[in-house]
Amino acid sequence: MTPTTVTRLNSLPAIRHLLANALIILGISLFIFPSSPWTTLCLAGLLLHPDSGRQLTQLWQMYRPALLLLLAGCVPGLVLTIAPTASLKGTGDLLRGVLAGLALLCILPSASARNTLSAGLMLSLLTSLVLLFPHATGLERTGPMLLAIEQWFATPARLSGVAIVYALILIATLSDQVTKLRYAIQGLAWLICVVLLAWSAARGPALALLACLCAGPMLLRLSRRWMVAGLAGVVLVVPILLFVIGALMQRGTADSGRFLLWQFAMERWLSTPIGGLGNNTFKEFIVPGMGPPPWPMPHNIYIEMLFSGGVTALILGLIGMGWLLHHARRQHAGLPAFAVSSLLFLMMLGLVDIKWYSTLAGMYLGLSLSLMLSPLRASSPASR
């Protein structure tokens, strides 16, 4: 074997590493555009990256009980379903999105990869701002521009939600730097988020952001006793609260589209309260008073869990998410607030928006898990 051949063989792992990082960075940067192949790029980079197996194994060992609970929450809606094909597709979309989000694990350990990802996220944010400007300012309410925006962004609320997640990731990727450029980039990202929220009038992402930014740092300071008590309270109170909402809606108090969706989902759930009707089957029904079908989701992931897998799925899902927060605090005392805020943003946004059995919710969850395993700890000066 000649020296040239040896050199080429030694360079293959480095080329594979660079190619995997490029695919992941491109996929995460294109996540804000739903019509782009972002899941394919992230999954291809995850499979190609030489460190992905070690990172995923570490994540599994650290959060195994919570991940098992979340997976178990999907089982009732797969077994007791009225539409097996739709349930299998919806569950597959959720898992595919989670794996795509976990590709971020491979980027965070490398400073150069983090900087490249930061540049890609900022470019996507600026591009979305430019493309949405004509529609948001009323320069063109109809025609090709509006159609192009709807194709790229799906809905303004989705655009705002992804932009907020991008801003949280930028806090993570730049947290090891103490420079004026870092604060300028992070400030610009949050300014873009505020502008997008104002243009889109998306109340769900705005309220979810406010709640998670307030609760995230506070959650890190709670004692174990209050953490367990709060988790138990959520598990006990949320099902009762949803039942009360359903009872009130049956009296005709619904006065908006979301309330009609919630009312319909709760009425259907009451017919099969234990096992539900199946994952991703909400679109199989015609919702009275909501215009042309199908409606893919009830715009509340907790009501969707009830509808899909019954009380069993809801309790397992809530315990799994709560366990993630609790175990992360116990395992890593220096867990940064941005990691907790990312998961809380998903949980709060799920009260009024997004579909649980989708690649979007899966990506949110996968990115949150990646940030929880981030090597960038709160002990660094930038993340204190």
C-alpha cells in the first residue's frame, strides 16, 4: 500500500465527519421551510456521522425511563385504532421528527460546527423575514407571493414557533463565546422573533414563549420536593381540567374554531376514554361547523393524546415529559436554562397549537433532548 493510498484512507473519516455535519446543519437550517427535505437531510447526516451512535447511546442511558414512557404513550393509539394505516404513519412521523432533531447532538460538541449552524440559522431567519414582509405589510394579500409563502411556511404560527426554537438554539451554540458579536447575533434573532410574532399575530407561540422563559429559570431553582409535587399535580389536574372543559363545551359555550375542535375531540374521547380512537385519526372525522374537512388535529396535544390513546396515553405522556425535566435537573445541576425552556416551549405551545403525531412536534422534542445533553453547561460564563 502506497503512502498516497494510506493518506487517502486516513482522510476518509474526516470527509465523512464534514459531510455529516454539512447535511445536519443544512437540514436544521431548512427546518423553518416545511416543504424542504429537512428531515431527510438530518436523518442522512445522523446515519453518516461517526459519533451519532455514541451520542444516542448516552442519551438513551441518561433519559431511558422518560423515553420509554413517551414511547409507551404511543402504544394504545397504535393497538386500539380505527385506522391502522393512519396511526402507523402518524407515529412514524413523530419518531422520524425526534430522530431528525437528535441530529443536533452531533453538532454541539464542535465549536466550528456550532458557528456554521449559527450562521445557517441566522440566514434562514433573515430569509423568512424578507419573504414574509410583502404579505405581512399588506403589499400583496393575494397572488403568487401569498401562495409561495403558504407553500414554504405552511402557517405564520408555524413560522413564528420555529423562529423561537432557532433563537433558543442560538443561545446554546453561542453560549461558550463572550464577544459583542455573540450578543448582537442573539439580540437580532430575538428581534426577528418579535417582528414575526407581531406580523403573524400568533398568540399561541407568543404566550408559550413568555411562559417558558418565565418558568424555565424558575424550574431550575425548585427543590426536588416541589418538583415531584408539581409533576404529580399536573398528572392529576390536567385530565380533570380537560374533562371539565369537555363538559362545559357540551353545554354550548364554544365560541371559536379551536373550541369547536376541542369540543368535538372531547365528545369522541368520552366514547372510548381508556384506549382512545387511534394515533393520527382525528382527520378521519368531519367536525361540525368547521368548514371543509379534514381537520388534521384538535390544536391541543394533550387533548390529542386523550383522543388518540385515551387517559393512558395522556398520563404516560405527561409523566414522560415531567420526568425529562426532573431527571435532567437531578443528573446535571448545571443544566442551562435554554434547554429547559426549549422543552417547556413545546409543552406550552401544545396547549393551543401543533399536532403531536407529526414531524414538527417530533423535531421540537428531538431538539430539546439534544440541548439537554449539550456539553455547554451553565458553568460557562456565557450561560450563567
